[in-house]
Amino acid sequence: MLLKKLALCVMSVFFGVCLFLWILTGKWIADGKKPKADGTYEYAIVLGAKVNGETPSLSLQYRLEAALQYAEKYPFVKLVLSGGQGPDELISEAEAMRRYFINHGISEDRLVLEKKSSSTYENIFYSKTLLPPSNKGVTIITSDYHLARARKIAVKLGLETDVVEAETPAVVRLKLITRERLALLKTAVSPE
């Protein structure tokens, strides 16, 4: 009987902690969507996502569409296209993004390519090295669920941020948001 009560107590604490962390990371995700970008910064970092061969995945396509709208609204903003090449990708994510923007009328001189990264931390770290040393802030363009972690990393790397959020494809939304909550907890402890 005592063992059952102890087990019940441990399970209750475990589920209570899980619920607390779920609520906490949900708040972080919501807070990550603010402030909305208004053309304050000269540079916007577009975070990469999977490329299927040479074709942007649906997640990357949504990010590109959001970035294109922003680039058209603020023609002075330069876009840092950030994403390396995975083993199953024929081109880097940055190159796939460059092709998209060129095909949609964005001038090549507005595009800066960062092709080394393989994680969100590296996206922002390597992108920052491509910015002028005097630059203190950037707009981050990525999927809605991804903004909080990207912004936390940027702040830890000394950048002020605002955001443009891209929709997350419904077919992968639950999987990505669950994974992102775990990644957010890891980032809270260490940015890398």
C-alpha cells in the first residue's frame, strides 16, 4: 500500500512538472512572435529548412513566401539566407533560397549567403559573422513555432531582434511544436 502511494506521488509530481514545462514553453513560443518587424533593421536572417533535392520543403516554402513579402515591403533590407547542405540535399538551403528570390525579382545584391550552418545556433552565429561589425540588430524570419528559440539564441549572441513569422504546415505542426518545446528547454540551459 505504501509503495502504491509513493508511486502515485512520484507520477503526480512527474506529470505536474511536465504540465508546467508545457505551459512555460508555450508562453515562450507565444512571446517569441513579438515584436513584429517594421523595417527597423537593415538585415533580415531567413532561417533555412529542408531542401528535397533542389526543391524547398513546404516549411522552407512558407518561410520564403513570408520573407518575399517582407523584402517587397522594405526594399532596403538585405536578406541573409542561412542554411547549409544536408547529406540528402543536392544544394544548400541558402542556394535554394537564393534561386527562389532571384526567380521572384529580388536583386542578387540584396542577398547574402550563409552556407555552413547545420543548426539554428549555427544559422545565427555564422550569419552574424557576415554582418557589418557595427550592426546590432536583425529581423529573424522563420516558422512561427521556431521564432522563440531563434530569438533566444540571437540575444545570447548579442543581437537585438524583431520577427517575421511564417506559417507552419499543418501536416507537421504537432510534431515540430513538440520537438521545438524540448529544443527550447535545451536552449534555455545552453544556446548551442
